[in-house]
Amino acid sequence: MDQAEGSTQDAAHSVPVCYRHPDRETGVRCTRCERPICPECMVSASVGFQCPECVRGGSGTGHAPDASRPRTIAGGTMTADPRLFTKVLIGINIAVFLAQQAVGDTLTEHFELIGRAQYSLFSPLEGIAEGQYYRLLTAMFLHGGITHILFNMLSLWWIGGPLEAALGRARYLALYFVSGLAGSALTYLLAAPNQPSLGASGAIFGLFGATGVLMRRLNYDLRPLVALLVINLIITFTPAMHIAWQAHVGGLVAGVAVGYAMVHAPREKRTLVQYGACAVVLALVVVLTLVRTAQLT
């Protein structure tokens, strides 16, 4: 009898209960102090929900963060314009696309991702294997046409804006560039050396992956995101579309890995874990790049 009662009590305590209403079970936590809160205590925030004490600016229990510097779920500083860097990235992409239209193919050929190739019979060999490593980065801001950039920029606005608000600016930018570089590195490794590739898709797929991790962390319904991702992957692997699937897969995998570190890092070692994960992925990018360069040269 005693053992049975103890097991029942352990099972009951394994389900989180609202810290203000101990008789109410809940699966939602405050995005600032991470304490369980019931529907009555939930206060809508830019991402997720906060408890009443965090909304008022502090807690007498000492669990809430410093009220003078509100933090996102990933530990970033909340700002007046949580979509600022998303707007900047969209602006840069559009500016580069307009430059492509004004200058012509010359700009694209100098900065797109290509392993090793000649653009004309009498031109020298060009590409990453020839030491033009900057192409791993610059290709992320080039696009092949109006439909290409329109689709990518709409995706960046829909996915990037809320994610920037959830992570904070510095962590969001780190995720974006690490995912994009991972996509570029996998493309360089697996694609034909003379196959050009360009676009922000690798970075955007990284944002998709991180958004999925965040939504699961907040107990949101993942089905709409999964459906959207499946549609995008079907398009990615459709032969007639001629899409560099390597960039999408590389960005997605990197986004999931870095996103997991961003939202699940323990608070006491949050910065170390988050940026450490970015460093590990970047180290892998370097290794893949060097391996492919050795193969081609």
C-alpha cells in the first residue's frame, strides 16, 4: 500500500503545476522566468506567454530576470523593433538583386557559389577551389530572378521576424549566417564543381528548423510549420525546379542544431552553449570546405 501510494504521488508531481495555482496542471511556462503558468496566469507576449509578475517588471521570489533588461526566451535583449535585422537583411538582398539587374551577369559570376569552373574559353579558372572562399557568403545574397527573390524574401519576413523577436538580434544573426554558410558548404561538397548556386534559401531553411525547435519548446502546434516545410522540401527535390537541394538540407540541419542550443541552453551557461554550438557548426563548415578543395585541386 505504501509503495503504491508513493508511486501515485511521484506520478502526480511529475506533471508541472501553475506556480500561482498549485492545484492546476499545465504544460506552458513563462518565456522569461520559465515557471509553469495556467491559462488564468498567461499574459500574451511577442513570443509565447509571460507570468503576471514578469509582466509587472519583477518578482519577489528572485526567479525572474532583471526587470530593467527584459530578456527573450533565448536570453537576448528585447528591443523596441524586434524585426529590425530581418528588415535589414531583406533590404540588403533587394539592393544586391537590383545591382545584379543593373550590372548584368558579371556581378553574379564574380560572387555566386561555384566550385571550380571557367566562365569562358579564355578566362582563368574561378571558384572556391581557387581560393575564392568569399563565395560561400556572397552567394547567400544573390538571386536568379524576380520569382526567386520574391519567394525568399516573403519567407524571410514570415519566418524571420517572429524568430528574431524570440531569440534577440545577435543570436538571430548568428543563426542566419551559420545556417547559410552550412548550406553553402554542403553545396560545395556535394554539387558538381561547375554547377553555380545562389540564394538565401539555405539561411531561410535554417530559420525554418530553428522555428520548429522553438515552437516545440513553447508547446505550440507544429502541424502548420511541418506542412509548410514538407511542401518546400517537395519543391526542393523536384528535378524540374533545378534547385540546389544541398543548400536547403545543410541550412535546415544547421538551423535545428543551433536552434536547439539557443532555446534549450541552461541559463547559467546560456551564452557559452549557444555560441559554442555556432562555433562547432562553423568548424564543420571549414572542414567540409577544406576537404572539397583538396578533392578539386
